[in-house]
Amino acid sequence: MVKGLNPARMRNRAQFGNLVRNGKVNPNTGRATQGFAESFSLWYGDYTLTLSQRLAYHGLDKDLARVIFIRHNPQIMEVKKVQIDNVLYDIQEVQADDGLTADGFDLVALKKVVSNG
């Protein structure tokens, strides 16, 4: 998807995974709760969209929290959550590179998970 990004901007680590049952029970409802389970972690960099890119990319979606870029990785299609600095995000969209070159990056659009309680 995106070529020519500077890998030196990839200074932070993100944990990618899914929600799984964690063996705890919600005392108010008696239902099993879920927690984040990391599948793998990757280096990432923040990707800043211009206003026109934001409108073209996501329309007027105000819930879009951030866009990050990672080295092309096919495993990204198997996960639904990202944890960055103990903040959990839903993966909204992945614009994956074809992976044919060594300088390929994927853009990952994230939305902050809102939980009650």
C-alpha cells in the first residue's frame, strides 16, 4: 500500500491479538468476561493523514482514533485488536501492501475500544 516510509519512525511496539475468555465472571451479570490475548507484537509508527486523505479514507468517521503503519505482515488479517500503551483499539481497516518488495508497509486504521464500567 504505502511505499517509501522511513522505518526509523517505527519507534514503538504494539501488541496484536484478540479477545478471549479470561476465566473471570462479571459479579453483576454472572457472565464470563473477556480479556485481550496477545498473538504477536510489531514495531509501528504513527501515520498522519491530511484532511483530504481522512475524508477519502474514512469519510466523516469521527471515531477513528489513529492510523499506524507496520512492515507488511500477513498475520495482521487474523487479529481484531491492537493494544498500544495499555489502550485497546479495534482494527477498523487494513490497507495491506502486496508484500512483493522489502520496503512495503501496511496502514492500520484503529478505533479506541469504549467499555462501560
